[in-house]
Amino acid sequence: MTPVYYTQLESPVGTLLLTLEDEQLTNICMPNQKRTVKVQPDWIHSDRHFRTVARQLEDYFRGNRRTFDIPVRPQGTDFQMAVWQQLSKIPYGETATYGAIAQRIDNPKAVRAVGLANGRNPLPIVIPCHRVIGANGQLTGFGGGLKNKALLLKIERS
């Protein structure tokens, strides 16, 4: 069985819980988010395994990083993976609507399903679900809270 490593990282959006398996980042959990991951008794606490991830996230929060160069392994359905792949294509500092993402995956009627997949993104920030906004341009739905969504977008627009 592959060991699961975890650490916690202080950030402007609260304490993040990070998990890693096979040297690939599997989760970034924000406080108060609905999709929670709880530390399991067999997980191994390690800051050493997360040095690169922590440095890149800290650089991002300081406004010094626009892309991430870390191996990731999100786990989800084929539909969710397709949505998350499109989220990763939204340029730094820009936004897209749920409808635009549905169009990009050739399923224009799946706007609500795109929203659900967005909410189940296991790697927020790295897979930038915070860059998805409502059709009216308003900030809508974000597992880490709208205040944090606004903060992430502000960091990217500075």
C-alpha cells in the first residue's frame, strides 16, 4: 500500500491541508470547505515531502508565481477530469464562466454539472477553480468561500 503523506501550510486563505501519494499532490483542502479530507491514522506527517509544493504555493500567494510545476494526481470521474483539465487552461489573472467551460468540453448543457465538478476539485489554486465565475460576471460558488475566491483573484490581478 502506498503511503499517504500530509502537511499543513499557513496561507492567506487559511491553513491548507496538503496530501501526497507517490510523490504526486492529491489534495489541497481549505478550512471550512464542504469537500473535506480528514487526516487518517495511517497517514504520515512530513514537511520534507512538501518543500517544493510549499515553496510554489508561497510564491503564488506573494504574486511571484503564475503557474505550478508540481506533479499532481487529482482523482475523479472522467467528466470531472475533463472539467479540471479545462480549468487548468484558464490563464492566470483571467476568468471563465461555467457555461464557457461546458462549451469547452463539448457539453454546453452541462453548466450545473460543471459547477458540481468545479466544487469537487481536489486541488484548488493549483487547478484554478477560483477563476470560474457566473454568467453575470459575479463571483459564485467556491469551496473555500467567496471571500477567499475574491482574495485569490485579487492576488492574480495585482
